[in-house]
Amino acid sequence: MKKIVRYALAFTMLGAAMGLQSCEDYFDLNDNPNLVPVAPLSALLSTTTHKTGLNSQRVAATTSFFVQYLASPTAGSGTDTYQVTDYTGTWDALYLAMADIYDMRQKGIEEGASDYVGVANVLMSYHLSLVSDLWGDAPYSEGFDNSTLTPGFDTEEELYAEALRLLDEGIAELQKTDSKVVLDDDNDLIHGGDKDAWIKTANALKARLLNKVSKQPSYNPAAVLSAVENSYKSNADDAEMAVFALRNPWAEVARSNASLILGGWLSEQLVDHLNGKTYGVVDPRISRITDRTVTGTYVGTPNGVGNVGPANNTIKDEVYISRNSPLTGEASPLTIVSYAEMKFVEAEAAFRAGDRQRAYTAYLEGIRAHMDKLEVPVAERDAYLSNPAVGVGAANLTLDLIFKEKYVVTYLNPEAWNDARRYNYQYANFTLPANAALPTYIRRLAYPQGETSKNPNTPDSPVLSEPLWWDQ
């Protein structure tokens, strides 16, 4: 019965979210007599945790083309070729979720519910990072208090600092023992009401943020490692959301693809990364990420070119997202941040700090954990880890190897684009999409028309190749 209730709740929330189109619409809801004026904390918790999982996937559905996990089956597609594209739907979904998170935080403060305040801070920090990592400057300080429908834009640096502050404050709130309202197990769709799990996730997100500034003088690997140490201890700690109206949205893409409603084709870059063509070693995770073509091989779609198979999409002669994968099956959870990713954050920070042995140990554990998550048989996992091209030893570990393996771990996760930009897209054999609209790799999105048409404070969009502040 509980599962049925959750699915019904998710369907209701999804329908409501689809009907809302902008921050302006959000404020208009205040006087709607058909809506409950103040939702209870438990309802806000289910809404915000549900939207967080879906928004992570929504953003990844765009950024996965930039890092060449996905490729369009149509030649010259805008998602592939860095054309200016209107992402109003994504902007609205993020801000509508942030409005709900803001309400949960305010209500939590009013009711002395420190548990809810803590979770709200963690979720707000995550959304703030998503927004700023896509567009740069964005509304925040004037965005949610109903004082204006045309909020000013905070700078990227201010948003980054606020995201870190929110995590620290969230951890402090969650460590309190006197919350007057405890987290509702059934309505927490990410961690099931487990405060300790939320503290670990806050530290995982903090480690991400601290590691993201690796190009800046302020980068502090010791601080990154400290956050990692307070985060996840195993795959069981991963922050995931698995409540859907029908099925995992990636599985929905794959299901449509099987019916020739085309989408979700895997890029040649990712497939060659895994099938042995680029690195000379076959990664067994490929069979847990996608299914073989009709010829029994793994063939990807080149970005910007479209499908090149002789059947022109009428048979499966190139590979795409699989409903058989533990990551993208119909009931698979959406992973927001994972233990395997944290091991690679640790590996990078330790490497930059000069601790090669710690970096190497974390590197191997990150691969092992991800393979276990994908249910790779132990013999195949261990054979890959012992391959001389992978198990290189601490003295031979490089940042290139760390980024190479982390690229697989962050498959279909928005964080992959942050890594690609920090790494300057230096993955082996990584090239610009065919017919790219930019002379170099994409570093940001243009502000959406839905915001520019309503908010005169919206800045002019820089060229899409202009780096964000942490990427310089």
C-alpha cells in the first residue's frame, strides 16, 4: 500500500509541476482559493525531495550531450552542436523546486523543526549549484520572499559561497537533537528520514563544491578530503530518488527509443571509451550500461553527425540507453551523488596534495564500488582492476586516469559537465561535435527566453564558450 501511495503522490506532484511555468506563476499561486495556502512540512518534504531527483535528471538530459554520453540521431542537432537553445523549462523547474524548498525552510524555522531546516538547506544548496553551473549569475537573494517579480541577479561567486554556507548551516541544523518535528520517513524520498544520511550527503555535496574550484588559488585539497571523510562509507549511502509516476525517466527515453521515437542514443565517445577502442581494454560496465547492436557489437553515434548505421534508425545498429541497466531500468533510482564519485573526489584531492598512495587506493575503490553498483560479476571486476592499463600502481597514477575513470562513474549525472570543464575536455580522442556552432567546447548556457522576456534584470548572455568563474 505504501508504494501505491508514493506512486500516486509522485504522479500528482509531477502533474502539478508540469502545469507551472515560471517564478512569476509561482507568486501568483498565493491567492489561489483552490490550493492549500500553507502545505504541511511532510508534504513539502515529499515534494522537494521528489523534485530534486527529477531535476537532477532533467539537467543531465542536457549536459550529457555536452560531455558526449549522449548524441542526437539527427545530424546537426542543436543539443549536439552547441547552438543557443531555450531551456526555459529547466530554469522554471529548478526555480519552482527552490520556491518549495524555501517554503519548507521558512515553515521549519517557524515550527522549530531543525531537521526540516537542515534538509531544506542541503536541497537549496544543490539546486543553487545546478542553476549557477548552467547559467552563471542567477536570482537568489531577492528570489523567494515575494518582494519583487523581477529579482536581481547574484554573481556566480556569491552563489557559490552561499551554496557552501547553506551546507554548513544544514549540517549544523541536522546535528541538533531538539527538532520539534522529526523527518517523516515515508515522505523523505531520498533518505527515508535518516538524519545521519542527510549529513553525509551534505558533506558529499560540500566535497564536490570544494573540489570544483581546482583551477582557483583558493583550492584546498585538505578541506576537500575532510568533507569526503565525513561523507559516504559505501554504496548504501548514495543519495537517490526512486519514486516515479510510471518509471525512471531514462527508462522512458529508452522505451520510446525501442518504439522508434528516437532519443537516448549513446555517443561514440562514451562507447569507444568503454569498448576497448580508445584505451585498449574493454570495460565490463559497457554491458551494464547498454545493450549490443543487432550485429552483437557496441557502436556509438558520432555527435553532430546523427545515426550512421545503414538501416537509418529502423533497426538497432547503434546503441542507446538500456532498460536492462541498473542505472536506467524502469525502477532504477536516480542517483544525485554517490560513494563511487566521492572516492574519485578523494583520489583527485589526494593526488593534488601529493599523497599518491591515498589517491591510488581511492581510485581503485571508486572503480570497484561503481562496478558493484552496476552488478558487474566479481571475476570481471577484478580482471579489469588488475589490467596493467588500469591497475598501474600508485607511482604511475595520473590525473588523466582519475578523470578517465570518473567519466564512467558520473554517467548521466550533471556533475560530469563540471568535471569536463575543469579538465578542459581532455579525455582521450574527445573532439568537437561535427558542425559545432562554436570554435571550442561549450562552457555555459544562454539565459532562457522565459526569464529574459519577464525580468529586465537578466544579463545579456555571454558567448557559450565563455568560462564560468571557477573554470578560468
